[in-house]
Amino acid sequence: MKYVDVEKIKKDFPILNVKPHGKKLIYLDNAATTQKPIEVIKAMDKYYEELNANVYRSPHYLSALSTQAYEEARERVKKFINAKREESIVFTRNTTESINFIAYSWGMKHINEGDEILLTIAEHHSNILPWQMVAEAKKAGLKYVHLDENFRLSMKDFKEKMSDKVKLVAVQHMSNVLGIINPVEEITHIAHKYGAKVLIDGAQSVPHMPIDVQRIGCDFFAFSGHKMLGPMGIGVLYIKEDLLSDVPPFLRGGEMIDEVFEDRATFAPPPLKFEAGTPNVKGACVLVSAIDYIEKIGLSNIHNHEGELLEYGLQKMKELDFVKLYGPNDAKERGGLISFNVEGVHPHDVATILDEEGIAVRSGHHCCLPLMRYLGVPATVRASFYLYNDFDDIDALVEGLKKVRKWFK
Ligand code: PMP
């Protein structure tokens, strides 16, 4: 464990003391949601003990404090993903809401009959269903880039499917099933040559690697706080600065207006025009604590640590001849998760037996049914890592899988 001090980190996460079925908790479901360090848990109380008031609205002391903390959170997130301007950072509930935001606002305005939306076959439902809605409403086409023989995104297929008809490329940065990390910089560069806009689903990348939206060059970027040590209910939508006036509001209501008449309204400047109603101020403030924690450890260290775990995990699991792995063979081409199946055993049964050993993994279609069909499997088991996992956790998983095998043989 040369990149992070896992023993020290584990002590910061009280939930790791929970004993499922009397066993030590081995939490390997980080792609679904991550656990929270004590600093983040304390920040939730701190907000309600010291800062709580509605933002922007009232001229009193607490409202000023709360507004200041909320705007500081925006500034912090801007720096975290290296956006150019605070106005580009919109707080939402999660990745799903961020993508729906762009579909309902920008998509419904700019995508028209005969246009195309280009996705990848590995997308999460959150980055498929909103575009199905736009395609159906606007009579636009929906196309999917396929994978190559090594389960990587086929750039050849991407280039063949790009054309002047494509108005939007919506692609995940990292797959929550295969772990592949897509070359989003290159994808954006090519898409822009055709005049298409690019939306990146960063739900699985932001928690695990340094992100620079200016370097990627994308137009929209979405992620969730809860997958990066933060609380549930806070997400981020990044909108590139030159598109801010081209994106209409998604929701309409309080605090996002300039003037309201009986028959019409004008809107406040961004980001306020994108945040109707009382926002999740506590969520945004607590997200800052999560970012502080992540940056204290260092995203490059986290990424390298997970790379070590992945390499070790892939090697150990390849030794189990009854386990089938999905995703590229080479650990260097992917992020810290492993999807697999145990020969002759339903993924839910695998996960249930592992749970009896205290090992938390996910089983199912992982909200990626088109990918499951493409892979020819109904479901997989997924073990996903984070900064508090170590080699012992992987050894426990491997021993658990041997038990599964014994049980069903
Ligand atoms: N995209 C990807 C790649 C994901 O893994 C997830 C969460 N599993 C989402 C989108 C949706 O995230 P949320 O549920 O936080 O909106």
C-alpha cells in the first residue's frame, strides 16, 4: 500500500466498524455509493448547528452566512474540476438529474428532427433514458458506439458513427460495469470538429481520478456527491461558459428570476437561473468537506492505490477457473472495479453468500441493460474499490468466492 495509508484512513470511517452478521465489514460496493469519513459526518451537523438559513432571500446574519458558504462551495467545486467560471457550476441532486437537466433544457431546444444523438452501448440508464425522451419528442435518431474485442470503446466505430447529423455525444468517463476509462478528450475533440456538443457522465470518474474539464474541453459534465465521500442528494452539472446563455432553465420558480409579469418572466443570470427553489445548501457545504478529504489524500494517490488493488484483484481472480471476468484484461486500461460471474451460480446468490461473510458487493444489471444484452449476460457481480480498501479485502473476496463454489458444487 505505497500510495495511501489505508490503516489510518479506515479509522476515519466509523461505518467500517459495523459487523454484518457478526463479521468484519468488507465494503466493496463503492461504485454504488461510498462511505463517509468523520469530517463529512460532522460537517452535516455543523451546517445545521451554525449556518442554517435560506440562501439569497433574507437580509439577516444567518442568511448571509449560509449564502456565503453556498457560494464558497460553488467556488470550491469549480477549482476541483478546474472550470473557468463559478457560473458554470450548477448544484443538482445527482448525476441523473444533471443529465436530465441538459436533456430537457438544452436538448429540447437544440436537437431537432433528423438530428442524431450518439451514446455508447456501455452507458448507465441515466445517460440513455433522457436521450430516448428527446429522440422520441424531436424525431431524432439515437445511435450507440460499440466496444472492441477487448471490451474497450471502439474509437473506429465512434469515428464511423460521427457525422454532421450528430448534435450531441453523451458518453461516460468510466464504466460502472467494465471499468473502462474512455478517451473523453479525444472524443470531445473529434465531436467538436463536426459541431456536436459533448456531455460527459463523470459519476464514476470524479471520485477516482483528477478531473480537468478545460483540458477535456467538454460542454457538459455531470457527477454525484455521494460517490465521492459526500452526502446523498447533492450533484453537480458543469456547463461550459460559452453555453451558459444557450441553456434554458430546467425548472422554473423562486429565486431564478429577474422579473415576473402575469404572462411571462425574465431570468436571473447564471447560475441562479439554473437553480429554481431552495437548493440543497447543506449538501453543497458538506460536499466541500468531502473534497477537502479527497484532496488531503490526493486524487492521483487514490487513483494509483485503486490501480494496485485492481491489478492484485484481477490477478487473484484470474487464478479462480470458475470465475468469468468482464472488461479489458489489462489493469492499466481501467478503473478500480471488477465485474464477474461465478460459473453456474446466479449473481444474486453469489452476492448473498458473500454478504454472509460480511462482504458487500452489488449484483444485477447495474442499470446497464443494453450493455448486459451486448455482453450476453443477464447480470454480473461487481466488486468496486475505494481509498479505504486493501489487499486483505480482496483476499477476503477471493476466499468468499471459493466458499460460493464449494456451496454450489
Ligand atoms: N452514471 C454512472 C456511470 C453511474 O455509475 C451512476 C450510478 N450508478 C449514475 C450515472 C447515476 O448516478 P446517480 O444515481 O448518483 O444519479
